[in-house]
Amino acid sequence: MRYIRQFLWILLFSFLGEVLKYFIPLPVPASIYGLLLLLAALIGGLLRLESVKEISMFLIEIMPLMFIPAAVGLLESWGMLSGIFVPVMSAVAVSTVLVMGVSGLVTQLLIRRSRRGEE
């Protein structure tokens, strides 16, 4: 029952994100609105971390499974993609390296900042 309640909280914020997407005509996905609302609720104290922590950890653990349908879709569309394979793979490689680099730098910055806070 606890997991269902936690999952319902996440679904509620996802739904609120969909509602915001309907009323705010910006090119922002509804899932981003939902995540920002969930973050605001957690930071503002409207929702306790324990209210979504366990189901969130479960969803993160099974996240790789969520990519299987997308990969199958790409395989089925191979005929259309074969002509632009090199540009797409170049963009994927460059963006992957960029994301890894920026993530590493941000992580280092946060670690340094937390060490200074402990001292």
C-alpha cells in the first residue's frame, strides 16, 4: 500500500505538469513541469522526501528497461535512419561527451562546496 501511495504522489505531480503544459504555451515538456513542481513541493516542505523516496529508488533502478521500446523503435526505423546514420551518431557522440564533461564539472564543484561547508 505504501508503494501505491508514493506512486500516486508522483502521478499527481505528473498530472499537474500536464495541466501546466496545457495552460502555459511554452516549448517545455509536461514532465519537466511536473518534476519542477515535485522539487518545489519537496523544498517547500509540502511533501516529505519519505513520501516518494522508496518508489523513486525503484523507478530509477528499472529505468534502463524503459529504453527498450525506444531502441526497438529505432531498429524498426533503420531503413529511414540508414541515410543519416553518420550525422546522427556524430551528434550523439558529441552530446554524450559534452554531458559527461559538464556533469563531471558540476559534481566536482558540488563536492568542493560541500567540503568547504564541513570545515
